[in-house]
Amino acid sequence: MSTDQPARWAKSGARPRRVRAFVDGTPDVLGLPLPAGQRVSPEIEKVLGHPAAPFAAWAERVLPVFR
């Protein structure tokens, strides 16, 4: 958040407490997808030529690149 953010909220008529609650709550909403949103599309295998791998497997495989 920039240092002039509260002043900008005041100018816009936004209430900092409400804005903060919205911003703080957004990760909870976005971070908890419904089960239907978590399923892997069968199209993935068609595109990749192999089944989708879990994120953890990918992260472990590419970790040495970032070291």
C-alpha cells in the first residue's frame, strides 16, 4: 500500500476500514475454490500428451533451476 493510499480513499469516499476488510478477505475467497474448480480438465492430457502432475511434483523437479 502506498503512503498516500488513506488520503486517496478519503477523496474517493471509500471507508478505509471497509476497504481493508475487503482486501484482507479476498485471499480467503480466492484461496478456497470449490471442488469443481479444483478438478483437472481431461483436455490437459490431450494438450500435454501425458496426465497432469501435481504442483508439488513440478516444484520439486524445477527447484534446482532456482538455486
